[in-house]
Amino acid sequence: MGTTEIVFILTVYLLVFGTKGLPSMARQMGRVMRQARDATQDIQREILSGTEDIRKEAQSMRKEVQKAGETRKSGSEKKPSE
């Protein structure tokens, strides 16, 4: 939400309800913003933990492929002598 939208909402609120309800509205807006930030952080954590699992699995597979390649390479270098 941009600054213009917040100012507009505050202006409408003041016109409708007056200044007495302003502190409660500010508290409520603070709660909503905190909940939105927490939800965003939770989503980011979930995404990062998911990608971390994938990264670890890919790294493990890469190591297995490298080992298999080294084993195959060393096996083909040993040729029987005639």
C-alpha cells in the first residue's frame, strides 16, 4: 500500500468517524501490517527451505555422477597387455 492510499484512507476515516477512533484504527493497521509481514516471511522461509532440500539432493546426485565417472574412467585406463 502506497503513501497516497494510506493518506486517503486516513482522510476518509477522519471524515466518517472523527479523531476519537484514530488510535484504535492505528493499532488495527499496525496489527494488519505485522500479520502481513509475518505471513510474507513464513512464505519466504518455506520457499527457501524447499529450495535448500532440492539443492542438497542435486549436490548429492552430482557427487554420485562424478564418482561413477571416475570409476568408469579408471576402469577403462586399465587395458590388458598383449
